[in-house]
Amino acid sequence: MKSEQLRNRILAADLASIPVALAAEQALCSGLHCSQLPLGPSNFVVYVGCTVFAWVLLSENMHLDGFRGGWRLPALVSHLLLAIALLMVLLLAVENVSGRYVGRLTLSAFSLFLLLGFLCIRWLAMLRLLQRYENGDFHRVVILGSDRLATELAAKFNHHPELLCKVIGFLCPGAEDLAARPSRDSATGPAVVSTMEVVGLLRRHNVDELVMAHTPASNEILNLVALCRQQAIRVSLVPQPYELYLSRPNLLDLGGLPLLQLGEITPPSTGIGKRLLDVALGFVLGVATLPILLACAATLRVSKGRAFRWERRIGWRGARFSMLRLNVHHNPQDTSRFERMLWQFSISELPQLWNVLRGDMSLVGPRPEGPERAHHYSAWQQQRLSVKPGMTGLAQVHGLREEHTSEDKTRHDLQYMLRPSLLRDLSLLIETIWTLLLRLIKIPKRTLAGSAPEAAVLQSISYSPSTQPFPFPEILQHAHRTQSGSD
């Protein structure tokens, strides 16, 4: 099943569930003898038609299929909640303009049935994909590369089950990798095979696709690619350097020569809309969390003699500012359980709502870092300073925090900058709340291909063509062992 076909089927199922949800709401109200008058046939058709039309637009613009950005339950729930809220606002507007009375109770129950139905549709789609993986109905992929990009690429394949691709191993080029990595059999060392034997090895393991990640286009690699294509093994590649893809690439066919054009990143708007959102939601969140904050501050004042602390940070366009937080160390280990709880659930960061109201920070944006880190930014990492820093962002909902590297966070921050919108900010705020709630329980991650290792794992192999040696050690290790929280 191709990803485009899957999205179309999910949308079709969504549209089919809309009249079912409204009919279920009407049947529920009739069974409970609600005072709400049932909808007439004409009103029923009008509201179903408006909902269908609006959902097609929302689904396309907000990527509501749940797979396009990688399967993540917090992101799926936050996107659906926001989309259904917008849908209800539209239906209220239709009611006011047309004079067709529908009632608040009807809309509330209708939205609940829609949310449950849409979640069930996506969950069933995911279960169907997992079933196909368990039945072996997927493309077997080998990644040509041994660096961090190869590991990240394997993790991204695992987070996109709609592709029906499973990474079964790696070809690790480079003589230095062979020297650095021990052989599985130290007595005999790695085997030496020719280019044709490597391709035969891939065929024996039923490999469908070879993905090239940051591999120099030497003659040996070109020969390997040619032989793979002759054996009906599809070849794909990641453009080099990979980091530049975060600039809206456009592929141009220049007389048979592919030319990847890199456009400029448009920073997220710092205008009146985003500022109003920051002030309005910042004030509401500040009032809502004030009792919790005061109680925590009083406890810290008694136990440590100081409740708050100011930390120097680098913000928009490299400007320095003082960030307010509770007097709790980052990633505390040798402290009280109370302080560890404040850090674990990010309660220590609540005082930064004051920075949001002042205009130093935004609710959503790259997390600001200290001068000692920011002064060592590369030109690529400095792009994250072109927007106002935030309390949360795309990196944070993916689990990255203060102890993670600036490079890891920059990848997510630049992805956020590629598609800025107020709707995405709202979705990330909902997702942040969901992420914090999930920290209360720890759910073991399940890989798409199951937890059992591959039955056939190749031994270390040194690929040596007739001209000069080109080693490929440690081939075909199981993909889920390489995941370290990437994506």
C-alpha cells in the first residue's frame, strides 16, 4: 500500500464516518429523551455537507492522516483535537449565518463522536500496517553508510510504517570503520568478497532497496549501484550534505543532470498574530498554574533559601536576556525527589511565562541556550537564532532537553521554521501537554518489525574489488538496535 493511497483511504473513511457520527448523536439524544430537538432531513444534509467540505480542506492543510510527519500518538491526538475545534467553530458560524438551529449539545456530542471515529480509523490503519509487517509484506532495505545519518535514517524508516519498508542492515564503507569495529570472529577476521558477491549477498537476503547515505561516488560505489539495478534492487540516495535539505529543496532536471536548488528559509512570523497568541495564552496559563507555582516556590524557599533563579540566555538575533526559572538544577540526580519531579515534568520552567509576557520569549520556538553553547554555534546552527526562542518546540515534543546536543535540537528547530503557522503553534502546545502527561507512565516502545532479531544476520565482510580494497564490515545488523531516540 503506497503512502498516498493510505492517505486517500483514511480521508475516504473519515468522510464516510461523518454522517454516521451525526446519526449516532441524533439516536443518542432520542434515546436519552433530550430536550434538544432532532435535526430535520434538510438540516442534517446541510451540516453533513459543510462538515465534509471543511474536513477535506483541514485534512489537506493540517496533514491529519497521522502518518505524514511520522507516526506519533501525541501529534495525532493534538492535530485532531485542534482540527475538530476549528470544525465546530465553522459549524457555529453556519448556524448563525443560515439560521439553521443545531444546538450546542448536538455539536458537543457530534465532535466527540467524530474524534472517537477518526482515532479508531487511524488506529485500525496502524494495526493493519503492523499485521502486514508481521506477515512479511514489506520492502527489505539496506542502508549504505555507517555514520550518524545512517542511524537516523533507520529510525525515520521505523517511524513511517506507511512506507512498508524495514531496515534489515547496513553496509559500512571506509577502511577506518573496518579498523575501528571489531570483527565478529577475531580469529579469522572479516571475509573478503568482490562486488558481485556483495550483490549476491543482498539477493540471498531478499533485499529490495539499497539506500545510499553520505557515501562518496567512487568507481566502486558506482559499480555496486549498477549491479544492484541489474538485479532489480532499487537504489535511493540522501542528498549531500543532508543538513541543507532544511531549506525547501527543489529538484530541477537540467538536461538529464539533476540539480537540487536550495531556497531560503522564511522565519516564522514575529508579527501581531503570534504576539497576541503569546500574550493571551501566556496570561491564561499563568493564572491557571499560579497556585502550583507558588506552592513549589514556597517549598524551595524553605528547603534551599531561594525559590527562583535567573539564567543568561541567547535569544532572537543573538540578543542576551535573563530567563526566569525555579531554583532547580538541570537534570538533577543527587537532589531531593521533589526537585527531580519539578524538573521531570518541566514545572521548573513555568516562571518563563513571565519572559513570554515581557516579549523575551514566545510560547513556541527553539529553546534558548546559554552563551557558552551559543558562541560555538556553526553557521548552520545559528539559523535557530533567527526566530524568537520559546518555552517549547518541535525538539521538546520529540523528547530533547537541555542535556541533548545543540545539533540534535537544531534539526527539529529548522524543521519547525520550514512550515510556520499559528495552527502549528497551537498543535505543539497541545502536544506538549500530552508529552508531559505521558511522562507519568512509561510505555515500552514497540518496533514495527517486532522485537526478535533477524534470523539471517550476515557476518563482517570486507568488500575488495580488483583495483583497491574497500571494506564493508558488520553488514546487516537489526535496525531497532541502532535507534537512540532520533527523529
